[in-house]
Amino acid sequence: MLDNVLPPSRSRRRFVSVAAATLAAGSLSRLAFAETNQTITEVAKSAGGDKTAIRPLRVHVPEAQLMDLRRRIKATRWPERETVADDSQGVPLTMIQELARHWSTDYDWRKCEAKLNALPQFVTEIDGLDIHFIHVRSNHENAMPLIVTHGWPGSVIEQFKIIDPLTNPTAHGASALDAFHLVIPSLPGYGLSGKPTSTGWGPERTARAWVVLMKRLGYEKFAAQGGDLGGVVANVMAKQAPPELLGIHVNFPATVPPEIAKALQAGDPPPPGLSDDEKHAYEQLSSAAKKRRAYALEMGTRPQTLYGLSDSPVALASWLLDHGDGYVQPAAALTSAVFGRSVNGESAGELTRDDVLDDITLYWLTNTGISAARFYWESHFNFLAAADVSVPAAVSVFPRENYQAPRSWTERAYHNLIYYNRVDRGGHFAAWEQPQLFAEEVRAGLRPLRA
């Protein structure tokens, strides 16, 4: 068990004392976003002006900003409809118009705001940048500290539905021995975290910052989890192998061998000698490279050009919704959620239209469309290239992910593979789409680290 990993009483005393000190230091002060000169958060002043203190945060969006959002949506200048009967040219006009209608009339941001404020939220400065995070401690003894990182076009909103299953497992049919203390940060430039004003905030620096964050919270040993960009950060953490890191769980594994990556880059057919699983993965990766990478190429090379993401809510929504081949992964669940029904047989799982709008609206209110895109510009390696790490690693393969990582490739990429499982449902946004199944996978995957 984790008796020698985290003394619960000492960690809890430290955390409570830090929070109490920040609250006692003074009334809540406003943290302004310079881009709008309007405030959407309140952050407690820290004792002695120490920005590295753990400062409680509360979200409140002025009604004027919500009114401006609705006005802008209704004032959208629409193009003509696409000239095809499918989504091969991008997000269909009828789809985005229906979403815009709901967004400007029936959608209620205050419900999401209440969910955020019902959770313990904090901000602390790391390496000169304010990092926002949710921190929920389990009531169970010997719970494992776990930092969970979201991806693009996601946010901490992706993780709402997994918080209780992971921190309170006995309420969800699991054992108290599988409990976690959860830390869920917003990536630099995303959501309520600060926006870097200089270069350098890519996966490597973020991974190092997460270690600082966990140690600052009193966790001497911890695990990391991630999907999409969160999986990238978890893989980089494992590559850096800080002594505090017990292991990782990823649902966006980096397993592609060098010879496979070379063949994909050349546009070659599948190399001879591949197993059926390997050939299937190769075909998926080849299709993704040809049809679903334009958005990533733009953000990875020219993110500042995307001014429409700051000026038009509809431009932002369509950009976040479109991953190229919309009815196939990774956008399939989002598309089905927006329509409120399965599209082309693709289920949204537990993902709803308002879940999707909560996430898009957070991007809009924080004006982080471009700052989030820059994370791609700051990333200088192939996200799916074999991780080549020796830290204990658990991998869950969801059937509707971009590609189903074969076990053979996974064992080559993760040299200390403690868990590998292919599940029967769920896709790219696994924590959002299938929160209960996702929680089960995290518990099972990291269980070997508890011994």
C-alpha cells in the first residue's frame, strides 16, 4: 500500500494550513484578463504577496460578457452551405447553425460555473506562470495522488465526471483501496491558467511544472494520467523520470515504431510482415495523416493567424469541433453529442451538447483559442512516436481512438508495461464519453503501483 508514499495526516495538515493562510491574508482580489479588461475569476490574496502560495479561486463571469457572447453569435455572417452532402468539407452549416441557435438562446453557462465553483479550485505561480487546478482529496486512507491532464480542444471540464468515481470509489462499486487524491490542472494557455508571454511552454516545461505542483501540494510520490495532449505530457514526464513519479496511465499511447513512422511519412502501403492488429493500426494512422491533421498543422506552424477564434464565437466553436473527418474519430462523439443522437453509428456516450458548449464557452470567456493553439507550436516531436520510457506505464486502448495501439508496439514503447487492456467502447474523449469505464481503467491500470 501507499503508507510509505504519502502520510495523509501530514499532507492534509499542510494543505489545510496553506489554504487557510491564503484566505486569512485578505479579501478576494480580482484577477483581470487584459484582453477584455473584464474579470471572470476571484483569487485570494496570498500572505506577504507570495505568488507561489496555493490561492483559492472562484469563477464569476459578469453578465455583460454573457450578453456580448449571445449578441456576437446572433450577429454571425454565415457563408453558403457546403457543396457536398456529407462533412468532407468541414463542419456542416446546418449543424453549426443549430448549435449556435441553442448557444444563443437556451444554453446556460451559470450551470457550468456552479459546477466549477462546487469544486476546490486554486491557482499558484510556477516558473513565472499562474497555473489553475482542481484539487479533490479522497476521504479514504492511503489514496494514491494522481495528476490528470486534459488535452485539446478540452479543458478541466473533461474530467468533471471522473472526479467522484476516482476519489470516492466505494460509491461506485469499487474498493476503497483504489481511491485517488486528484489534481486536475489547466494546461498553460488553457482555461483559467495563465497565458505564456514568451516561448518555451511546451510539453517538457509543463511536465516539470506538474512535478513542482504536486510537491508543492505535499505529495512526495504520485502517478500521472492523460489523454490527447494530456497523454503527451504524461509520456514526457515518464521520459524525464523524476524520482517522485510512481508511474503513468495513458489512453493516448505513443507506440509507433521508428520504421512504421518512416513508412507513414513516405505515404507507403503497410510494410510486409505486420500482424492484423499492426496492419489495422497502420491503416488508421495513414488515414489520420491524410484527412485529419490540418488543424494540428495550422496550430503547430501559424497559431497567431487564427484571429477569428478571438473575434467570433462561431469561428471558435467550428474550429474546436472539427478534427478533419468529423463523423470519425476524434470528433465523432462531439458530433453525435451536438446532434443529440448517434451519427453514422457513432455514439456520444455520456457526452451531451451542453457538455460540449461548456467547454467551448470556457475557451471563449477566457479568450484562450490562440494561446491554447500555441501549445502545438511549442511541441517539437511526433506525439505518437514510440515513447521509449522505463517508468511503470499502464495503457488503455479505446476502440474509437485515433488508432488502436497494438500490444506488440506498446511493449516496445513502454519498457515497464504494467497494464494493457483493450476496452469495448469509448473514444478519443474517453473520460468525457465513458467516465465510469474510464475510472475502472485508471483504477486497474495503476493498481500494480500500490503494492
